[in-house]
Amino acid sequence: MKKFLGKKVKVKIDRPIGSKHPDYGFYYPVNYGYIPDSITSDGEAIDAYILGVYEPIDEYIGKVIGVIHRKNDQEDKLVVASEESLYSKEEIRVLTEFQERFFDIEIFAYDYLKQSIRNTVRGIIRYKEKILVIEENDLKIGKYYYLPGGGIEFLEKSDDAIRREIKEELNCEIYEVEYKVTIENFFELEGYKCHEMCRIYELKVEDKIYKKEEIKITADIFPNVAKWVSIKEFKEGKEILYPRKLIDML
């Protein structure tokens, strides 16, 4: 869920500020709702707190400025505010304590990103003169692509991480894994500077993947699509691929 920090989202408010929880009786001091068309591992929409709005609203568009990880519950929560707002972990904890006090939580906010280097794994999956990539859009740079994969968990080996991430995203097994290179990647998305160490693997996967033109991905905050894009498009600069240093390897 930490990877959602900085993303712009629309929240549908179903428990506005001042409303009462239907089961537990406490009142909401902030607006609270869900992100339409999002999906979690249990099939439900992702819930979000809205900070910085002091009257009841029906919907809100803002940036994810925090993630609340519930260690003893499956439902992590997002914290959304305006572009200009920057709440610390301590402030988020205080403002959401009315409900989060019932859980053992860990909070990630912008200060987490500022002080961390993300360790990731990505897989090159080739088919003829194409590679499998995930399409994304940024408010400033527009459409871009990146390889399937994701973050390495604490005490997880990187080759185990790539197998897990590909299973989660593409719902398939990996038959061959070959480590290629580690790229130190500096980039900016949604106006926020990021830094990651990206371990790149060459992969061969189940035959069913090569037979599909597009693959729906539901492991992210919004359902997404992986597709085959010509390597030539990236080399000629017609499409954008991250990390950029990866293009020389293709």
C-alpha cells in the first residue's frame, strides 16, 4: 500500500463528518469514504480518511498523503488531503485515533518517502520483439510504462520477491529466472521525487501469458492492464519506459 503515496484519487464519502458509526456508535470527526473502482485482496473497495475539510461532503479529489497499515486487520486505510497539505505521522495518528485506536497500526506518510530508498524487483518478459509492461499515467509526463514487479518485503530474498509479485500481478508461475542488473533509479511522479534500487530479472512464464494481448491486474489500488509493447517504440522514444536505463538492455 505504501506505493500509493502521492497518487491522486477520488473518494466517495459514505460517512461524512458528524455522522455516527452504524455498529459502534462513535461519531466521525473527519469525512470518511471509499475509492470507487478500487479493489483490495478481499474484493472490497479501499477506504480513505479525508483531512483538511471541515464540513460534510459527498465526494473529494485529492492526493494520498498517508497509509495506515493495520497489523491485526486486513483492511489498510488511505489518508487523502489537498495538494498543499502535508500531515506528519503523528498528526495523522491523532486525527484518525477515533477509529484506529481499536487496531495495532503503523502509519506511512510523506516523511517515510523522504527518508527511504525503496527496494524493488522487476521482470523482463519477452515475446518476439515486444516486452510485457504496465501502463500508467502521470499528471505531468502523461502516459508511461514500467515492468511488472514491486517492492521487496523485509527479510524476503529478491528472487522470491519477483516470483511473488508476478504471481500477484499476472496470476502465473515463473519457470526461468535470470538476474540481470541492479539499477539505481531517481525519478519524479505526481510532482514527488523518488529513489529506488531496482533489481532486474529476465523471466519466462506460463504459456497462457504469451497468448493474451492484455492482462488485467487487480493487485494495485485500481484495476490496471499489462500489455505487450514493441521494444522499438521505447528505443525510438515514442513511448516512455521506467527505469530509463533499462532501455539500453533491451
